[in-house]
Amino acid sequence: MPQSTIRRTMYNIAADDLGALRDFYCALFDMEAIYESDWYIVLVPVEGPRFELGIIARNSEVTPNPATRPHGGGYLTFVVDEVLVAFEQAKAMNAEIIEPPTDLFYGQRRMLMRDPAGTVLDVSSPSPSMTT
């Protein structure tokens, strides 16, 4: 049986204030908008792997009903060169830090935080013991 070929991979976050969420991700992860409308924004990293982050109006007619409720149970992971740099940037932005950078048993240093829409973010990098 033939399989479907993936053409794009993206994650959409339902938000009430699209501009604030755009500014948050652009500042924290050096992303840029490649599409903007009054109900939808698409962000991509300025450098690095191709990934698209969609920000969609919570009340848009195309937003799936289950996605209009506050997030829970899932989280979005960004693996960065150095989580301590992202931590300092997040603090400077007054972002909600759930867990400061912590070395974990599987070789990652992880910080947990929330974006302005309430999405839980796992921002990780290899722990120092794994890079030496």
C-alpha cells in the first residue's frame, strides 16, 4: 500500500493575541514571520532546521474546536545550542518559568516554561557532561 509523503511539518498554537505570541517566539528563538494575516501567522527559524510554527486565532472559523480550549497534556520541545542562554532571555522577557534549567538523567539540560498562550515549552540542550 502506498504511503503519504510529508510535505510540511508544523505545530499550530491557538492564541487570543497573535502579535504577542509572534513577538515572544521571534525574541526567544530568533524566528521570523513568513506569513501574517489577522487570523494566522507562520513563523520559521531564521537559521537551523526547517520548522513551521503556526499561530492561529482561537476564535477563527478554521480552528478545530478541541484546540480552542487551554492546552494540557502536551508540550512543545525546542532543542537549542545552550539552554542557559534561552533561560536568561526568557527571564528578561518576564516569561513564566515552570522549571529552571535542570540536568536530567538522560543527558539533557531542560527548562520548562509557558508561552503567553499557556503552551508548555521544553527548552533543552545537551548537559555539559554530554558535550565533553
